[in-house]
Amino acid sequence: MSRTILDVHVLQTVPPSCLNRDDTGTPKTAVYGGVRRARVSSQAWKRATRRSFHDLLDPSELGVRTRRVAELLAERINKLDETIDQAQAWQLAAETIQLATGSKIEAPKRKTETAKDKAKGGSEAAPESRYLMFLSAHQLDGLAELAVKGHGAGKDYFKDKSIKEQAKQIANSRHSVDIALFGRMVADGADINVDAAAQVAHAISVHRVDNESDYFTAVDDYKMREDDDLGAGMIGTVEFNSATLYRYAAVDVDLLRKNLGKGLREDEPLTDPVRRAVEAFLQCFLTSLPTGKLNTFGNHTLPDAVVVKLRSSRPISFVAAFEEPCRAEPEIGGHLRQACEVLASYIPDLERAYGLTDTTPTWVLRVGKNTEALSGLGSEVSLASLVEAIGAEVARRQDEA
């Protein structure tokens, strides 16, 4: 059976930076091909992509991932019925979320005790879920309406089997773009889990990397007298590295369509939500950047080269092209040129070996002379043209499905 798989391959050079660090503050690394590589975790780039969605998509098409989901739902309950006070709204929200997800929603003991101490026996803290809960704006709106109907309906309202089924149906339909792409796990309600349509690999450098350490000082601006200590007001160190990264992501467009269902709007063709989600993912994945130590290093770069393919069978990463690490050119230096040449050689070899040459439309976005080796792999486009072309092809394939 023919499928639609979006493969995105990126080469991106980052200067001294600490995009993603471990619990000791050290930039993350991984051993690949027998040498230490710079690494940026998939979680870091997925979050950066998801945050970028807010610049492109309407809030109604997005979700919120939080433990404070009861507070979020209570705000919607209050907007629908201003006569419901805060404590009642919290209680309604907690019962409704528990009904929809099976998750226990209650006020954290420590926060409750703190709130009571401050208020000398006053109200408790807001209830929370035990783990991050991911719900779309549409789902929160639907659950708020259900909760308001339950206000004053009696204790048996939330025990009614049909109400429970309705709550689950609301929580498991019309998923937001970010839920449909990145999935959702509800530990206490596996029947409303969402399988992720997007897979993002850990980005790794195409060459060997050694972390470095920057010793820094901060001066006390108020030291004015001659007898003041002339030493720094603060000293410290921060670790960093620089790298040419290979980034890879794949989107199962068919699963994305299934996750989105009929979409979030009634006035559009069924193919539009999928097209819009794919276009948003592509643009945001390419242009986003994890924010680790961004103010310290100002490492605002964009990809040097992008190769995008729409496959009909399965996703394929080209990371094996860099199993043998690239080496900087003598005297000239730099890794990008060699990385592009290696990739330009590896891709057609792989596709010939597996018979993929005639069925895979390919687009290339590249910048500068060091990426010239990639020019023959596909149609050369700008970012805007790339997003438009991919969106149009995805919509065409969905119409034929």
C-alpha cells in the first residue's frame, strides 16, 4: 500500500553555543562512528518547533501541555458561567478531567499547606495532574461546556456512564496540530493516547567535537571608592562547543491525517488541516532553534542545506553517510563542504541499491558555494517555495487517497 512519508534532512552550522545541556551544564554529546559528537536531543528541537507554531498557527489549532490543566479548564468554565466561583470551578475542572482521562487530579500537598499557612486556614491550592497533560484548545472548550452542564446537576452527573463516554470522546477528537504531530501519552487512559506522526532524530555533528570551557567574570557596577576591592563581582565557567550538525525528521502524513480527523474547522476541505500541519512543521522545524544559553552565545543560525523527500514506502535517515566523521580541510578548515559532498554521494548510492530512484520527488534548499554538491539531488527552491511545493503535493496525494 502506498504511503506518504515526509523526510527532512538538514545540515546546519552552529558557532560556539550550548544548545542543549545535561544535568551538569555540559553540552550533550554522543559517540558515533567511534568518536565523540556534539548532540542536540530530539526533545529540545521538538519543543523549539512546537513553540514556533505559535507564530504561524491560530491558538485554536494548538494545544497546551501542563500539569496545571485544572486551572486552565477552570478559566474556561468561569468564562462560560461567571456565577461559578473559583473553588467550584476547580472542583468541576478536576472531576471533568478525571472523567475524560482517568487521571487523578488533586491539589499537591505541599502547595496546599503553603496556601493554608498564608491564608490561615483559607482555601487550598489549585488541583494538578500528577504528570503533564496535553489537551487541545478545542478539547478544553468542549470539556468546559460539559463541566458547566454538570454544575448544579447533582453528584450523580459525573457517575453517569454516558457522560463519561462523552468526556472521553471530547478528549479524543479533533486533536490540535501539535498533538497530532508529536503524540500524547496519558498514563491512566491509554485509550486516548495519540501516536506521534512526526519522528525527530537527535541532531549530531558530522565531525568529532571536544567541549570547551569559557571562564567569565562579572564586574560590580557600584564599586566606586578607591579602597574598594578591585576584583570581579562574580566569576564562573560555561561549557560550549561548535559544530556542523546533521538533523533529521520524518512525518507519517497518513497517520497525521488520521490523528487530525476532520480537522478543527467546519468550513474547509478535509485535505486542508493536513496540508497546514505539514507546512507548519516543515517551516518551524527548519527555522526554529533550541534556546539553551542563547543570550550567552547569540548563536542564531539557519540551515546551510536542506534536502526534503516525499516517500511512498518508509522513512530513511542518511546519518550513516557521516559514520566516518568529516575532517576539516587542511589550512582552509571547515566541515560543511565535505559534509555536502559526502551526502551528495551517499544519497544516490543508497537509493540505487534499494530501487528508490524513480519514485521519490526531491527538493533542495541550499546557501553558499560550500553546498554546491547537493544541487543535483533535486529541484532547487527557496524556503517559501519549498513549503508551498510540499503542501501542494501532500494535498494532491490526500485527494487521491
